Amino acid sequence: MENIDNTKVAAYFLWEVTGSESALGLWHCAEDIASWLERNEFLSVGDVRDVLRMQQESHEYILFVRKIAFRLFIYTGRDDTEANWYDAERLLYNSEWLHAVTSLAILYSQNKGDARGLGIKNETVRDYYNGKN
């Protein structure tokens, strides 16, 4: 149940900042962002905040925000790169959203190879955690 609650919170804030009307797309986006965080070992709010404390011109900061902005583009279809970038930053600085997606990342990490009980809707994410790719 914790997975669904965290996904709802993350998807809500994705909707709030992007205005996308695709509820399923936002749900998939939240799962994909959490999966990316997990695969890159950002398993706590502190891990993400360490990147956010870097100078905005730093290579690490730019790459990190770009990964989130790219997922916003993929799942909302909005090709305004500047808007996607600023929305990614808004999300990353939102404590509630950040807690929700890092909590998902932790759950994904704890259930690698057997994610059946997590109710992951994004097929690519679900297959990854069930060991299919």
C-alpha cells in the first residue's frame, strides 16, 4: 500500500507542475523517476539534496536535472525543454514530492527480482524489477 500512496503523491505533484492531463502518464513518470533514482543509488532525500547543493553549473547537477526533465518530456509529451527543466527543478526542491519518489526508490531496491506486490503499472519498470530486462 505504501507504494501506491507514494506513487499517488508523486504523480499529483507531477500534475501540479506540468498540468498534464494524462493521469496514467504521470503515474508511469513517477515510477520511472523512482526507478532511475534507485538504479543510480539515490535512495534517500539526502542523496538527492547532495546533488542539489552543487552549483547549478556543475556537470553532476546538470546531468541529474536533465534526467528528470527528459522523463517529463517522455511522459507529458511537452517538447518545451526550458519548461521541462524548470519543472524538474521545482519538483526536486519540493520536499513532499522528493520524499515520495525516494521512498518508491527504496521500495524498488528492497524488492528487486520480485516486484509483484508493488503494483507497478509502468511495464518497463515492472519488467526491470521482476528481472525480465
